[in-house]
Amino acid sequence: MRQLPLDSLRALISVYELQSFTAAGQQLGRSQPAISLQLQRLEEMLGVRLYARTGGRIQLTPAGGELLDAARAMLSINDQIIARLTEPELSGRVRLGITSEFASKLLPQVLGQFAQSYPNVALEVTSALSKQLIGKADEFDVIIALTEQGGKDSAQLVNPMQWLELRQEPLVWVGNQESQLLPSPLPLVLAPDGCIYRRRALRALQQLGLASRITYTNTDFSGLTAAIQSGLGITVLAQSTVPDHLERIQRMGDGVVLPDLGEVGVMLSTRAAENSAAQQLGQFILERI
């Protein structure tokens, strides 16, 4: 009887969620060619195409989408069994601070798996701008925040030796299907002052000499994406957090190419060494993000 390889299923999930074979390889400790080979063999085993590149994004086929849901369920059960047998008594309270876009896009599955694996741990999650989370670091046990240059920009961080860079995340322009037709000056949907994305977008447009105006401001990720979907403007997001109903925008309808935005560092801090539940959540996130 044939059996689905769990490592290949985990690779499929990582490639889709991170929208990058290279980033998936970094997350899973494998090379980019090895990840590609895993998915190729998975497709050969099942006899179906699982994904395709469309408009700069990795999109799943109907078969790939069906397998993705099943893979998440299978890996969740696998991880729960391992967690319960290795640390069945873990309990306590963990205060997690996280930027809202990562809370909305990347962590629902991770936090759900953690909660099921460690039912006696109480999670308290706060979403805010990275600047606010870093400024109130003492109020959290675990933090996921963004910095301009990752580990190279440690001056931004409180007690930088306690921070670990998870990965470098490319920033991209994001809009809806009609965003390329937006009039000049370019309308922007942004978070308030203090947001790295806002600062990076305004600086890049100014350097290009491209006129812009801020049409909508909101700290909430769902509010920003709803405004974009409604046609109020475009925004900047980390590549792996772009919602499925929005798309990456690289040029406007008049042929103007939008400027490159570079990358930001996704940083993890687990501050409370005496809190074993916090340490376990940090390790849980590290292995999956």
C-alpha cells in the first residue's frame, strides 16, 4: 500500500504559504532543488498537477487545494501525537504579540495546532504594529515583529541578543484586479505612522518621483485589505501574507513600473526563559515559520 510522505506534504504547505520554493527550503532546512523534487515526486505519485505559477503567484490546482486541506489535517494529527507523548503536562499562560498581517494569514493554522497539542496552555494574542510590540516587549512572552534589516538592524530591538531572525521577507505592492487603472496621484491604503511598510512605500515612491496620496489609514489588516478590495488604493505587504482575493501589482496601467521595496526581517523573541510554555510556543513557531 502506498503512503503519502509527510515531508513532501509539509513542503507543499510551506511553498504555498510562503509563495517561494527558496523560503520553503530555508524553513524546512532543505535546498530549493530538493523542495522542487519533493513536489515533483508527489505529483508523479498522485498522477495530478498540484500547482501552477499565475501572475507571479503560486496557485494550487483543484487537486492541490484538496490535498492542501488534507495535508494540514494529517500533519496536525502527527504533530499533536508527538507533542502529547513528549510533553503531556505542559501548561501555563503565554502572551503572544504579533503583527496583524501575520496573525491573519500565517498563524491561524500554527496557533490552532499548538492549542490542540497543548490544551492546558492559555494563549493571549495581541496584534499591533511592530514598533508598538517592540516598545512594549516586557508585556509579552513571545513576539513576532518586523525590522527594516532583520538581524542587521538590532538597534531597533530591546535586548537584541534575545531575538532570532526567522527569515527575510520580500515586500510587494498589492491591489485588486482594477488597481492598475487607478488615477494619478497614486492612491495608497496604509497603516499609521510608525509602520515599516508605510515608510518603505513613501520613500520608494519619492525616490522614483511618483506622486501619491494616502486615501485610507487603518492599523487593522482586515480593514486595510477590505479598503483595497473596495478600490480605495494599493498597499504594501509581505509577500507571503498577500490574501488570495488580492494580487501583486508590478506596474500601473500607464506603464509606470512600481519601485522595488526590498525586504524586511521577520524576527522572533521568546523573552521568558522560566516560562516553559512560552519556550515551547517559540520553538513551535520556529519550526513552522
